[in-house]
Amino acid sequence: MKVLQTIIVKQVLTEESKERIHQKYHARKLQLQKECDQLRFELKKLEKSRKFSPETLKKHFEQEIKVHKEKIKLLDFQIEQLHILPLGSEIKETELQGVVEVSVGDQWDEFLSGKTIIVKDGIVAEIRER
């Protein structure tokens, strides 16, 4: 029988991967800042149209901007933590769903423990049983 299993993918921190992750975080942060600016622009534009209640409009846009700012704070924290982590550290990158064969006689506890894929500089370095 085939079943789905969650597989954790971890990245080994090297100079190259650290820089790549930093660039990814920085790009996402810039994107969120642009989206905040766009939201402020849209708010002003809609306020001038007077089609919507100013209080409701402002409340909605401020909530969206607040969510974006929280995401920016989280990215700042992640960037800070990335600088602190020593090379060789493993950081969780993502989770995937994989199809695994289960047969009569298999050890159920081993199946439940799942698998972890370790990636180093874009190459699968190891596949572990958790």
C-alpha cells in the first residue's frame, strides 16, 4: 500500500547557502516594503474617490499594512539569527509530501518517524530516518 508521508528538508549552512538565504530574506523584505507603499498609495487614491467610508477604508488598509510590517519584523529577526548561526548548522527549509510503500510486516514505528533530507549547497548530502 502506498501512503503519503511528510519529509523535512534541511539546509546545511555554508558560506554560499548563508548568502543565498540572506538574499532571499532581503528580497522578500523589499517586496513587503513595496507592498506597504502600494497599500498607502491605494488608500489615498480611494480616500479621494469618496466611494467608501473613510473610517472603514482606513481601518482595513491599516490592518493590511500592520500584517506586512509584522512580516518585515519577522524577516529582520530571521536575518539576525542567520548571522548568529555557525557554518555547518542545519536549518529547516521546507516540508514535502512523499509517497512511501508500506507492506505487511513493516515496522510501523519506523514509518511514523519519517525521513529528513539534508541538502548542502543545492546537493542532497544525506537522507536520514528521523
